[in-house]
Amino acid sequence: MNRCERAARALPERGVDALLVLSEANRFYLTDFHSTAGVALVTGEGSWFFTDSRYIEAARRSIDGLAVEENTLAHPALKTVGQILYQRGLRRVGIEDAALSLAEYRKLQDTLKGCELLPASDLLQQLRAAKDEEEIRRMVSAQRIAERALEEALEMIRPGRTEREIAAFLQYRMLLGGAERMSFEPIVVSGPNSSMPHGVPTDRPVGEGDFITMDFGCVREGYCSDMTRTVAVGFATEEMERVYRTVLAAQQAGIDAARAGIPGAEVHEAAARVIRDAGYGDYFGHGFGHSLGVEIHEAPNASPSCRDPLPAGAVISAEPGIYLPGAFGVRIEDVLVIREGGCQDITRAPKELLILQ
């Protein structure tokens, strides 16, 4: 059963006759085809993908399981969608309410007159939450590219290199290693800058006694990788080593707790408890992890607010951290596949404290 068929099977329980998909991420999930322009329509009677002349040839070569049709200025995609819905008597249309602007929603109302537009973002969100083995294979491939780039970056890091230089090197090596693009703009922060979880790389040169936190990932075959490693340059103080050991222990506690059927909040709490018990509870302010896949942030999450059970096949990050303002920060991040009875860590990069000499 392909993804469009799975989506079509879920339509009745959502109380809709059809699903209209406009967002690039969800279009890719359904079609396995990337384009900046396109519309997908899923119904119980069949599915369609519409795109313009820039993509139509590639779409027809690549897409299986949907009828691929070209839209033009004279025959816009949404007008054709409206005709299909009218001809088949499909009036209740699920839309991506979470991804639409007000202007886009009003355009749909104006174009699809006679249809009732109903929120259905959660339909695809739930399908995307549990990855199949092909999706996981792609994420592992992206992860290996990132890990090779890290190995090479560790060889070039030395006092005097700037955060920006290290970030640029990581991106270059990932692209050279087969990445399609970055999962997100890399975070490379050093010394006191490393206390900012989402700090932006600057021209600050790294120096002896600095922690360097590198958070990065790439896309391969449409799927993301994500990892973080924190290393020291020259030496690490006793406090730096203590904080690092605490973060590593917290990550392992979360990994040990992660399994299908338990809420993400419980996974987070297992890690947060370790950090609190070490006296650093005030310095861990984000969730243990987030899902990733086609996008770098998906659902469900391993955060205090995630009360729903994690499904088997969910892929989540494992990234606790401790951030001491004005001093330094430590984050260690792996990626986990949630399984029945446990989880699979698909990150192979070493995690013991590395002091670069």
C-alpha cells in the first residue's frame, strides 16, 4: 500500500471525502517528488498530482500511484481540483489548516465554492509520525554523511579557527559527501557562545579551554539527519568535565526510557531527572528531543508537553543539554528509532569527551 492509499483509507475516519495537499513537505511525503510548485489531491476513487511545465516531465518520470497532470495559466490546478470534486460529488474537503495562511485559505474558499473545508493537518501528521523501513534507511544514509563530515572537521579544528569557518567546512564536506542540502543552518558555537542553545556561528576564533558545540545535519533522498557533538580544545576544567558527564548520563537515561507506547514526556523526564539531581536543573530549558524525517521538526516530540504515546517507527532526537550563561554549554545529540520494547540509536559517532590537541 503506497502513501496515497494509506491517506485515502484514513479519510472516512476524519469525516472528509478528499484531502487537498499544498505544502511542499506533505506533497513530497505522498509523491516522493520534490518541486516548489504542485498540488496533490487524494480521494477514495484515486489521487492526482498537478504541476506546471517546469516540473511536469520529471514528475511523470518519477511519480507512481497518482495521475500526473499539467496545470497552466488557462487551466490552474485548483480549478481542475474543483471540477474533479464537483464531478464526483465530493464536498467535504480536508485541508492542511496548520500550513495555510489566511490569504491561502480565502483563495481556497473562493475557488472551491460549494465545498466544505475541514481541518485535516493531523491526518498526514499521524501518517508521517511512524516511519517505514525505507524512510529509516534514508535517514541512516543522511546520518552517515554527517558523521563523516564531523570526522573531517575534527581534523581541521585548532585554536584560531572561527566558528564560521568550522560551520562552512561541515557544510562543504556534507555536500561533497552526497548531501542534497542542509537539514538546517549549522550551529557552531564556542567558549561563552556555547551557552546559547541556538547560537549563530560568528567570527569568534576558538581558543584553548573552549568547548565547541556543533549541531548540524543534512538531507539525503529527501530525509533529514541531525546530530550534536561538544568537544573541548586543549583542555577541559573539572567543571566542564562534570557538566559533560552529566549531559551524557542524562542522554543515556532518556535513551533507556524510550520505547513505543510511552509518552514523550516520560522520556524527557528520565533525562531531566539526571540533570536536576546533579544540581543543573535550572540550566536545561528545552525538550529532550523532537521528531524528524522529511522536515527537521516533526511530531511527536519527547518534551514535557507530549502526553501522547510514541508510536513504533517514530524517529526522535535525543539531545539534552546544560547551558551556563556566560561560561559554556554542552549538548550531545543522537537520533533514535522508536521500537517495541526499546529504541534503536542510529548515530554511530563516539560520545566520550574529546579534547582536541
